[in-house]
Amino acid sequence: MAVAGGVALASLLAPVAYGHDLFGEPGYGEGIFIRGDSNLDRQVDLSDAVHTLTYLFLGQDDLAPNYCLDAHDYNDSGDVDISDPIASLSHLFLGAGPPAAPYPAPGRDPTYDLLYCEPFGQVQKIFRESCLGSACHSASSGAGELVLEGNRPYADLVGKPAVYSTSSLLRVKPGDPDGSFLIRKLEGNLATGEGEPMPHGRGVLPSAKVRFIRHWIEDGAIPSGPDDINLPVPPPPGHTDASGRLDGGVQVRVPPFQVPTERIRSFYVRLPNASELWVNRYEFLYPPGSHHFNLFSANRPDVQVTCNPPPGPQSPPCSLDTFDFIDPMDWSLCGASQSERLTWRLPPGVAIRFRPQQLFLAQSHFVDAGPQAAPIQGVAVVNMFEAPQDGRSPLFGAFILDKNVFIPGRGQPAGFSTHFDFGLKLATLGYKGKVKLAAITGHFHWRGRSIEIRRWNGQRADAVGRPEVDADGRTALDWETSTETIYISDNWDEPPFQTWEGDGPELDADAGEGIIYRSTYELRSGDAGYDFPFGTHTPSQEHSNVFLYFYTDQPQTKEASENTVFAPPPRVCGGDGQNCCPPEAGSPTCETGLYCDLDGCCPAGERCARPLPQ
């Protein structure tokens, strides 16, 4: 239901069960463990059989709490009984068979049962027992701006900068317990000015509990379920703090949805603002498995969406699952995140404008295949905070896609590498004058190895405003002479989001300047034999995209401010085959208007790439 103020925007969709072991939804729960490792010390030995016997006959062992009953279930019978320690001892001393999967590497239970393995839920239990004193981290006290009660712990811990860290550590850095301030507080490894060890006034936590929290962080700090993906709802737009400054905003939460291999959920909603809303700060949060979370605003009040009923002032939000690209004539980019946790403050005096009851699209892409996993299914939330009244120069965005990308896998070994250059002049989108960059990030899929973005003088451009390329169809003629790098990344999963607070690079649209970028790809093991054309499907297609945000003091045309998605069609064959790509095709002679791949030409708009096997 869409309402203003103290309530998040939500959907009337029925909730989806989550949690592999507790709710029987294979593939959507956390449940990461090693079968037989009942005391969670990362190895299966005599101590595990003893721990299971202790659990069966003596109850809870405080030195090794039973946070994962699935790990006790050595034979995967769906129950913990005397047969499990007997089987473990037989394996260790009599040569009997090893534990059932997952073993020896951590993994999920491949079979449904009613046992549980929910590490973050148990982490929260430790907090409830040790950290919620009257002056500590309860909702009422929130010492150090940290609340470890209710549905706040995950959002307040994971990816959140520590208030008292003198070395700018995150409270919890997934995968890196030693780089997490929480572990330093629990172990007392603190520098001057970083406060006292936790829990305050309650003694040191048992080593087994600290070790368990370490393991949870090391395994990626996975939440227990969608309810953990929750941010505090901002006050309604127009609200002011004690000093009289605006501190309200709007929250949009994409409700939980299942991710069978891959899904793009387009969530349409009318924002609840009754008057014009200017936003200068975003806060994004989503769980592992999201490929990106993009935000778009409708260019016109009458933009139509096909979900039924369409979102309106008095009707609920609606969702569509589609891999189609949005229509750039209807939608403008107004924000995006490729990080599970991102707070973005716009430069001083700059903000994004939303009309009253703006039609808004929150698009999240989750993948549970290959090197990417969505352990608790799809869900995402974003807070958008109102800008001060003296900070309302408009921010513009450009979403640039290179549809020429085509990675030829047939006949190539794993490790085969190729690149594609692309870019555009800012004048191509209708902008004029000098613009200053506020933020930039790149985007590709699993085969992407690096993306580098440089300032471009626009000297050798085609009629559309893209860099001219040489005979291979991939290398820009201006690449080597464009020497000023403004962004570089070698991370396909969470590429850096480069921001500038007033000191960003300046580009002169009137002088023909823009950006030029190179995306480099490498075939992974298992890719050989398959081609990977441009497209939205992560397992079988590739991307070469740039998200660019900028601002200017010079007034811009309405057409420029709404033309933010730049995705021209791939270059076409010119009859003589000179523009066919990739070059390995041998430059076949192609009929004008058709596209080329390794086998020759295909109907306009398609590639002759074989689909990946199911």
C-alpha cells in the first residue's frame, strides 16, 4: 500500500516463504554448513561426535552452541539421533563412508528437512542475550548509532561505517572478519579512541560465540531472510529536524520474490509526495545475488505500464518480470546501485527532482546461477532523502549501453580475451555547455574482466556521436590518445561507485567532449563452445554499460534532461562486409541491414549465438 510518512511503500503481494531448512524452499534459504562439523570449527573430527552426543544427552553446550542442527545430521536422515555420532565415529576410526553432502566443502542441504542452519538468526540471539542493556544497543538507547534489536541489526551492521573506528572500518565487512570493526570490539583489539570492548560491562563473550560470529562474516554475512533487508523509514517529505532543516524522505521497498536461476523484477509505484520533491541522498540495501538495482522516473505523467492494475494515487504498486529494456522515451535514470549497501550523497547544492506523485520504477535483477548466488531470494529497499531548500540544482543521468558487444566462444579456449570500445559525446544526448561529473560506474556480466573510462575529446566520431573504430570493429581510433582515466574497475560483482563532491572532472559538451570506455572480457571455464551476445540474461549474454551522473549551471533543454538512456542498435553490415563483427568471421559479404556473427549474418536485431544448455 502506498502511503506517506512513517510507513514504507509496500506491495499487496502475498509474502513468499524463505529459508531452505525451515520452510522447505530449496535454494532460497541460507543453510551454509559442512555436514558432520557439529561444533562449527571447519573440520570433521572426534570433537564433533562428542558435541553431538552432548547435545543428545546433556543439552546445550555453551562452548559450542547448536546453531546448525543440519551439521549434526551426519547421515542426512532429517533427524539428529544416536546414529549420527555412531556414523561419524565409524568414518573416523573404522573407514566407513564420509558424511552426506555438503562435505567436505561448505554448502546447502540438497534435501528438504525440518532441521535448521540459520547463522544470522543465531548471531541475533547472541546480541539479544548480551548487547541490549539499558545503555547499550536496544531500540530505545541505540548507543553509537547502532541498534541490535528487532529488524534493525543487519542494516545497522553490514556494510555500515563504524562510528568510532579510527581507521574507517565497516562494522561488518562481508568475507573479512579481521577487517570488521565488530570483531575488533568483541576481541578487544582496539586503538586509542575506539571505545571499550563489547559487550560493555558484561565480561568477554565465550570464544565459541565470537568464533561463530567470525564464521558468519567469513561466509559472506548472509541475512536470515528478506525481513532483515530493512532500513528505518524516513519521516514524510517536508519534515524538519530540531534545527529546522528538512530531514524527510520516501522509502521504496521491492517485496520479496523467488529467484529461479534469474529474474528481473520491475516494481512500479507512485511516490507519495503531494508536492515537488528534491532528493540529494540515497541509501540502498539488498542481499547477495543482486546484479543491480536501478531507479527510473517516468518522463511524462501519462506513461503507461502493463501491470494490472497500474499504480495510481489510490491503487497499490504492481510488479512485472521482464528482461526487456525500458523505453528511453518514457523513463529517465535517477539512481542505481551495484553494491549490496550504498549510501550516495550528491554534491552540495545538487539534487534530483520528482514531480508530485511521480511514477517510479525500481528495477532489481537477481541471479542464482554460476558464480552468483541469491541465498534468500530477491528483495531490495531504497531510502531517498529530501534536499535542503538551498540545494536544488538538477542532477542529470545517462545510462549508456554498447550493443555491439559479442564474445565469440566457439572455437576459443577458456581464458580467451577480447575487448570492445564505446562511448559518446554529451552533445549526442542534447546537453550543452560545461558539465561536472557527480558519479560514475561501469557494468558487465561474469565474463567481464575490466572496464576503463576515459575523457574523450570527440575528435574521431561517427555521425551518431560514438567513437569511430578500426577495421576490427572493436578498437576505438581515439583510445590511445585519450589518456585521462576517470574510472577503472576489475570487479564484475560489485564494481566501485566513484563519486565526487564538487570536485569532479568537467566535460565541455559544446566542444564535443564526452567519455570513451573499454570493456575487456575473458572466457570462463565452461564457456568454450558458446557465443555471448549483448543482452540482459547474465548466464548467456554480456553487457558493456556505463552509469554517468553530472550537473551544470547552464539551463538544459527538456529533451536533454529526459534523454538519459543511450542504447543505439549495433553497427550494421554495409553490403561489402566491412563493418561485420567480430573479425574472426572472416569479413563475410553480408546483405545491407543485417548483423554478422561467426556464422555470417542474421536478421536485424539478432545474433546467431547458440543458447547455453539448460
